[in-house]
Amino acid sequence: MFNNSSKILFIFILMMSTMITISSNSWMGAWMGLEINLLSFIPLMSDNNLMSNEASLKYFLTQALASSILLFSTILFMYQNNFMMQINETNYVNMMILSTLLMKSGTAPFHFWFPNVMEGLNWMNSLILMTWQKIGPLMLISYLLIKFMLFWCILLSVIIGSLGGLNQTSLRKLMTFSSINHLGWMLMSMYSNEALWITYFMFYTFMSFNLIFLFNMFKMFHINQLFSLFMFNKTFKFSLFLNFLSLGGLPPFLGFIPKWLTIQYLTFNNQLFMLTIMIIMTLLTLFFYLRLCYTAFMLNYYENNWNFNILWNNFMINLYLIFSFFSTFGLFIISIMYYLI
């Protein structure tokens, strides 16, 4: 529908609108940044495809609903607090603002739109929705840390994100529920330390990009398509499924580092009940990742003895293997750098 130059322009506006949101000193300015962000992402979602058009319509209606409630709450907030960002846990206006921000980020129990929208997008738009589109709402949520409401959303996010992925065959929905689970961890890290959630978000973005880079390259959208990759080189096969385990936070992979830091802060703050539930639910996410990896890790699995040397000379494959190396051995590399410094 749009040429490449138009898409580049929309991506530039998308990035600038997020900068407006996170640098704003009033809720009205933040609302304007979120609106520009929404209007710049809708053209990127729309293709000459029925599913993508349906997904863009669902995304627009949901975000428009959240934006209207946010604007109404912002007007009330301005009259009450004299245009300043202040926190009051007993104020229902603050709770309304926090609810709309949680809906925009796709956090449970406001996640009803997230899996359906993701199912209709291509992988590049899915990556933007899972990563960049969460920066603005999460930054605004960090200004309104209402304890009791945030804790319930964290519990529901880690539970729904874990249980929702158990019966999925679509890779996009699998990544969606994984994103909801990681959102719970990010919100918990945000409550523990203001800078920790940014570190968690950066690690999560890298791991998601690493997997979606491969899915987009081979146009894979369902679990059964993964097994066709078993005919490739064993190094490529193991790197693919180790990235799944890294995304699940299994040590000693790179994805364990942000969870490790969050567990450490929760232990110091005596949040043991929340920590126990989050770790148990994360074990469930590792279960459906291991369900994918189990067959690939079996030594006696049948493989076709075909030659794919032409494919292995591809620059994109080599680039993916470099990213996969850092995702797999990142914990060792960071540990060595820490001791050397």
C-alpha cells in the first residue's frame, strides 16, 4: 500500500512520537505523543492483506478507547493536581490513568486485544508492537506506581502469559503470551528499581529480535514449520532452540541476566511471595519452550542428508549466528568482562 520511502517516514514519526511521550512533563503532552504514535503505526500495520487490515482496525479501536479514557482522566487530573505529575494511591483518577497505560502496553488483564492483533501482523510489525510500542506506556507507568493495583496486574500477567502459551500452535501467539509474561517481570523490576526495567527491556528486545529475525527470514508462523529446519546444519538447529531457552530465562543463557537481577532486588526487598509465584510461572513458560526444543535436542532424531552449502553462505544466516552466539553465551561474556573490569 505504501512505498519504502513512506514507510521510512512513518517509522521516523513513530520514533519521534515516542521521544515526545517520554520527554513530556505533563500528561497532556504525553497523551499527544501517544496519539501521534498510534496514527503513525496504523499505516505500517495496513497491507494489502485482509488479516493485517483487520488487525490494524482492532488495534485502532482498542487504542482509541484507551486514549479517550486517558484524555478524560488527564483533564480531571489537571484540575486536581495543578498540571503536575503526582502520585496518590487513593485517587481514582490515577487508577484510571494507570489502567489505560496498562491497556496500551498489553498488560493483563487488559491484554484482550494483544493476541488477536499480533496474529494478523507480519513479523516486523510484530517486533515493533512487542518492543518499541511499549516504551512510551511503560515510561508513563513508572510515574504512577500504585502498589496494590500494580501487584495484581503483575500476578495476572505472569499467570496468563504462562498458561496462555501452553496450548498454542501459532508462533505469533506464542511470542505474544511470552511478551505478556515478560511484561509482568518488567513491571516488577520497575517497582523494585527505576533503572532495572530499562535493562530488562533491552535484553528482552535483543532476544525477541534474534528469534523474529529468523522467523521472518524463513516465513515461519506455526510450530510445525520449525521442524522443517531440522534438515539444516546441526549448529544452526541448536542455535535456534537455545534462543528459545534464552528467551525463557533459563541459565546460563543471556535471558537469565535480567531475571537474575530482578530476583536479587526482590530478595533484598523481602518480596518473597511475589518472587515465588513469578518463578513458578516462568517454569511453565520454559515447559512450552522445551516442548519445542525436545525433539531437536534428541540425538537420534531423523535428519535428511541434504546439502545446503549455498544457503549457509548467505550473509543473513551468518548475521543470525552472530546474534545467536551472544544470546547463548552472553552470560559468560558479561561475567568475564565484569571480572576483567
